Amino acid sequence: MSGASESRSERGAARGSRWSSMLRIGFEFALMFGIAIAAKEVLVGASLGTYPNPLWLPVIVLSLQHGLGTGLAAAIIAAGVQYWGGLPPALMTEDMYGYIGRVAAEPVGWTCVALLIGHIRSQQIAQARELEAELAERNEHSAAVADLCVDLRHRTEMLERQIAANAQSSNVDVADAVIALQHAGWEDFPDRLTRFVILMTGAAEFSVYLRNDGALRLAFQPTDEHRAAAETVVPADDPLFAAIMNERLTLSAAHHFDRGLLGERGTMAGPLVDPATPDRVIGMLAIGGSSLDDAPEDIKRRFALTSTEIARLAGRISLIDSWHAAAEAGESNGRGARHDAAIKRDRPAFHATGGAAIPRAGQSAGALRSGAARP
């Protein structure tokens, strides 16, 4: 409907433009011939003769202004005005040919002038229209080039980001990040884990979900202050849960079906497999970001390596999540001090022996990890 109304409005505007042009030409005709007739009457009344005939004025001016067609129309009108009152009488000394020549001299002259000047002017008008059309085409071309330049700039920026993301971190950086993560203490573990994930995947936004009570629950995220409560749990009846936990798929937002499963949880997600039991999935890693175009080219391999390393740290991540949950619960009911003291007594010490949690006496490391990852 809008297209049809726009087309009608364009046709109406073109029709109005033609009518206004015709009215302007008609006004010019009336003005020029009015001046010529008034000048002719003045010259005849003053007995000054009528040569050159004032009717030359509208013929020449209108031919110069509007071209061949208007000039011929002006010549015809001038001939009609010239002999409106009738043909002049023949002289006694004139024969038929002389009379015809005298009567037709000025109309033929007007017609020749209109043909000559009008043809030249029509060519100029046609050339001007061609130049205007060419200018409009050049303007459209320039606008298209400008749009392409904008797209090229955006593409260049995207490629720069992609190149920056694809810049291989040196083996020393990755090794340092892994060693720092394995030697992380209670306070600096989140920062070191975030640095490791950024080095491996280029994504500063990620989430670690661990299986608990038959569902995937958010256990770690660098910034989760404003995260909706519904997004912290992936229930067992969610198709995402089945794809990760049962089918052990690595989902990517680059695929339409995977994008529907991921929703708002990130651009890529995959299972965390228990290192001790390869057939057992203990959680999910999801990375975020605006687009996978900015991710490294070998993002799948990097994501798999990152998932493997984080799976080894599932027990520690679970303990940190439990500690934060207990601290928040203690603050909410006024018993924060007692909870902190209990957590400090039960908290394992982290040191430089491979990075695993060293439990207190009487508790094995395997039992600690199994308890943290057990659904």
C-alpha cells in the first residue's frame, strides 16, 4: 500500500510539474506577443514604419529560451497576428510572384529563424538534460561508493578484530596462564581463570555450569551481578541440557539450530567431561561475545582445550561457588561471621602441587572432586 501511494504521489508531482511548465510558457507567450503587438501599434501610430517588425522579438526570444518546438509555435502565432486583419493589397507594379514573396517574406523568415535558433537551442537543452542525468547517475554512483566505503571500513574493523583474536598467544603466555591457574589461591583464582579463558578463546564473557540436582547450575561467571535468575539454571527438560549432557555436542551460534538452543546463554557451549571418567559429563562451558566473527579461526580446538582444563578444576570452582553462596546466606540472616568461620575451617588450602585442592586430614582428593561434581 505504501509503495502504491508513493507511486501515485510521484505521478501527481510529475503531472503538476508539467502543468506548471505549460502555464509558465503560456504566460511567456502572452507577455512577449503583448509587448510586440503594443510596440507595433505604437510604431504604426507614429508613422515610423514597421520594419523591423516587432513580431521578430517573441520568435527569437522564445526560440532561444525553449528550443525548436516553441520557436515554430511562436513563428506560426506571429504569422497569424501579422495577417489577422487580412492580407495586404497588392501593388499596381507587382505581379503574382512579387506579391506572394512580399506577403510570405516575414513568416518564412520567422520560420527559418525558429528552425535555426530553435534547433541549436534544442540540442543545448538535450545536452543539458543528458548532463543532468549523468550527474544524477554519478551522484548515485558516489552514494553507492560511499556506502561501500562504510561497509569496507566496518569489514576492515572486523578483520582487524579477527586478526587480533587470531594472533597466536605465545606458548610462554599460555604456559604461564596454566601454571598461574594451577597455583591460584582462594582470592586470585577467578582473575587467573578469566585470563586463561581470554588467552585461549578471546572471550572475556564466559560461564561455567556444573551438574547439580539433575540440572546445570551456574557455578562461575566473571561478572554475574545483573544476570537473571532464570539464566543461572538449565533444567533437565531444556533441549540445551539434552544436547550437552546426553549428546555431548559442542554448539555454535554460527549454526541456526544451535543458535536456537543457546538462546541468550552465549555464542558457543560445550560439555565438561570428567577427566577421571571420560564417559561422564559434569557440566557445561559457555562463552559469550557479540559475534563469532571476532573469534580465532581455530576456536573449536581452543574451546575443546579450554573445556578440558576447566573440567579438571570443577572441584575448585564448586567450592568457590559454595563459599560465595554460604557467605551471601550468612549475610542475609545475620549469621555471616559464623558461616565465614565454618567455611575457613572446612576450606582446603591451595598450593603449588599441581593446582588441585588439598583436603583436610581424613578426606581424599578424589572424594572431594566427586562430591563437587556429583549430580
